[in-house]
Amino acid sequence: MRMTYGAQAPGYERANLQMKKTVTRRSFIGTAAAAAGTMSALATATLPNVAQAGVSAQARLNGKLQVVQTADFHPDYNDHLKKTITEYAAAQRWDLDLSDLAGFLGSSGIYDKLQAQKSAGQPVDLIVHSGLSARLMNFYDLVTDATPLVNRAKQRYGQVMTGLRATHFTDGKWLGLPFHGRVDGIWLRKDLFAQVGLSIDAGDFDTWDKVRESARAVSSTGKYGWGMTVNRSGDGDGLIRNVMWAFGGAMADPTGEIVTFFSPETIDAVAWLTDIYTNPANQSMLPPGVNAWNDTSNNEAWLASQLAMTQNAGTLYATSVTRNVTIEDGVTRLADVTGVIVYPLGPANVRLQGASGTHWWFMKGAKNFDAASQLAEAHLEPDTQRELWRVGSGYVVPAYENQWDEPIIAEHPIARVFKTVAFNEPPFQGSAYRGPLTAAAEAVDAQNVVSDMMGEILAGKPVIAGVRDAHLRIVDIYQSLGFKGR
């Protein structure tokens, strides 16, 4: 049977539906909030490529340049980005206020906080982050149009990855300047699976059923084959949605107005996933306490050589490279026995995986757009990007097409696998599938609806009732944002 890759409803290129602006603000849920902190400027001698980048003339600063940086699940990446931001500001003799924002934003109420800052006339100048919703940032009118900056970047570095075009170009403008792409997939210990006669090349991970059977088999090696949670987290939400799409389920109809979550396909997907965690036949492949995991738990278990397989962004691979992590023999590098696959097929026989990225967001009403844009453009410079790809090996990939020809990317085994996702046509648009991207779909993600549903089901609620109740909750979110819902 012919497989469709990255299928999407007709008209996917329409960035958004017209949405009502007069709605009640909702609190968007997650686990982390911004932690303020100011860093002193460092000497620039160690970072000439960023500090001397050939961007626009030096901008004048009005007070402090306030920058908020993602706290991603790769400490070396975080430290490196903090260093480059700080050293560039020091080179310009700017007074910098640099603080962190957690990578997973559920329960943080981040959009309420950003609205409150704007209303008080005190928005930060710049946020560099991967988890903010472009549709919600646009819906609440929080960001300045970045189109001139993106057009300049495209002239120098080529077209933007398809997934980033789908998510961040709306209403004829760019919301945020693409910084880099982020690898995502299912990570495997190739050496462990080889011990039980299984491999990526043999097709042993092509479908979700094969992934489950392979996870059971590899658990005989003493490692946990199913290192994935459905607990409230970015990882948990991602696993549930990926299985749902593979079974043919979808949140919305092709118009993006009507919620279609409660369907036989979604029910089958949730029942299949529930069996993973409740069937005694699967207990040997599940790590202890897996459904109390947060977004760092599987990273930590992977780096400790406890897992044979997990789903994650490439942060765990990149950390294993920069920390030179070895496996049980104390000699073999973990990265050298790690493989990655794109998301498996399910009964729908359609592979639906999109590419995400990290962006520079320029906040509306801020005092230092020129300085903020100068800082962001400096971080797109080739030498600066190459160092970022090195620190984020197997995680950070270029946001712009021409940069994929760079040897450090073109020759990287993980980047080669992910390139099919980065430039798939048409791009898969995630939770809005089968409709166009909307703020309503992204608000559902922000409220962790699907992982809350799984938590209730694993606590005893029947699958059909759990899916039905989640559907009603999604309808309520859609209607609160001016959509029909049903």
C-alpha cells in the first residue's frame, strides 16, 4: 500500500482562521514558570564570531536589554547559549538582564503573564524559546512582526524548514525569527536490540505494534524496552498524540472549527496505549514509576543506561555526546550505539510527524527592538551556528535549507534521518490536524488535555468515558476561543 508522508488537509497553507479577539483569558497549564536573574557581562575575547558578527549597525539601548532564554533539557546547550548572548551584549556594551523560562510550559500560565507585562507597559525585549505557540502569541497580540528579519535570513541562508513555515507564518507575517530546528524521534540502543536479533534496517520498528513487540523482546537484556511515559508532561502528551494520529484519530475536522476527538479511531488508539501500561505481559519492559515521570526523567534514565528505547527530542543524544557518556563496559560511547527512527505507522498507514524549532520572539511594546533583532541576527551567523550544531550534536539542526549542506550536518547520521521530516511536503501541523493551524488546537496542548485523560484512565476510568470527557473538555476550549467546537 502506498504510504502518504506528512499528509494534511487541503488548504493547509492557510495559516489560520479568522478568530474572535474578544474572549476571556484562560490560564494555560504546565510545570514551570520564569525565574528572573541578571547576568553580568563577560569578556568578548573568547567569542569573536558572535561578538563581531556582520549584522546591522550597533543599536542604541534604552535601559537594559531584557532577554528570556529557554531552559532546555540539554544543560550544555543552555550554558552555551547563555554564554553567547552574554558575550555579544558585552561586546556592544549593553546592560543585559538575562533570565530563564522552562522548556515545558504547561501550568505556567505563560500567556497570562506575557499579557500582564504588556498591559503594564513592561514587556521583555526578546524571548528565545521552542515551546511557545505562535498562534496564541498572535491571538493575544504579543509579538512584533518579524517578516523583514526572516526575509533577510532567507536571502542569506535559504528557505525555512517546512514545519517552521507552517507553524510560524500566519496572516501574511512571520511570528518570530527561526533560530534552529530540533530533532525529535524514537531513540534506540542498537547494541541491545542486536542482542535479540532486532534492528532498524530489518524494519523491526516500522509500526507501533512492532515497536511494542521489540520493546518486550529487548527487556530480556536487563534494560527497560518501553522508556516512555503518558504522565502530564511534554513527552507524555507527545506519545499519546503520536499514537492517536497513527490510528487515524484527529482533534479537529478539515475546517478547524469542529472537534472530532471522540471517534472510534481515537478510542482504539487510547485502548492500545492503555494496554501498554496495564497488561501484565508488558510489566518487564516498563521502568519503575514510569507514569510519575516528568520531562527530564527519561533523559536521566537514558544517560544512566537504564533504557533500550525512548521517545524524545535529541537533547538526550546531544548530552551523551558533550558529556562523553559511556555504556556499561565503560569504554563504548553511548552515542555510538544510539539510533533514531521517525514515528512508526499505525492502522491508518500514514506517517504524521512534523519538525519543530526554536525561535527569537520580539515582544510588542518593548523598548529595544533594534538591539534585540541585532542580537538574534548575530546568532544566525555561520560560525555561531556551527558551534551550536557541535554543542547540540544530533539535536540542533539548521532552520534554513542551505545550511544543511554544511559537512557537520550533511554527514551527521542523526541529521540525515531527520531531514526527511524537516523538509516534508506538505508539512504536518500537529494537533490541529486535520484542519489548519489554530490557536484553539494549541490551547488544548497547553492545557495537557490528553495526558490528563490518560491519567484518569489509568486510575480506573473506562477508555470510552475518558475519551468522551476529554472531547467535551476540548470542545469547551474551542468555544471559549470563538470556535464552533461542535
